[in-house]
Amino acid sequence: MVSEHNKKLVESPTAGVIRRMFEEGAVLKQKYGADNVYDFSLGNPDLDPPQKVTDAIQRIARDTTHGCHGYMPNAGYPEAREAMDKKNIA
């Protein structure tokens, strides 16, 4: 049970949106069951990534090509910009 003080803090207009989303997720889990609510509110999803995502992360992490794990240019990678340009995205 949430204390009245904590309830006021969470429901306050000055409370952060992410915190409010987290609290709402807790309410929804109680109402619909934890297995029926996907909680992405704090950037900490409560489900495992698909195997192909895990495999891709491991493959990329093993790449030791010079500079491959550095920051990209501010304007983005040229090949990605070209691909977007070809799609004619406005």
C-alpha cells in the first residue's frame, strides 16, 4: 500500500513523467497481471531480447576493426544518410 505522502509525490504535477509511468505500470500489473504488462518506463524492460538481438550484439562486440566502436560523425554515417536519401524521407 502506498502512503499518502508518497502518493501525493507521485501524482504531483512536478513529478517526472517517467516516474509516473513507472507507477502506472505497477498499478496495471496489479490490475491485469504482470505477464500482461510490458514495462519500458525506466529503460529497463522486464522481458528478454529475442535471440537474434543477443546474437547480433555478441557478433558486433567481437569486431576489433580499428575505430568500429568509436563515435559516429555528428551528421551520422555517410552510408546511413545515403540510404535514407534514397528512401526520399522528408
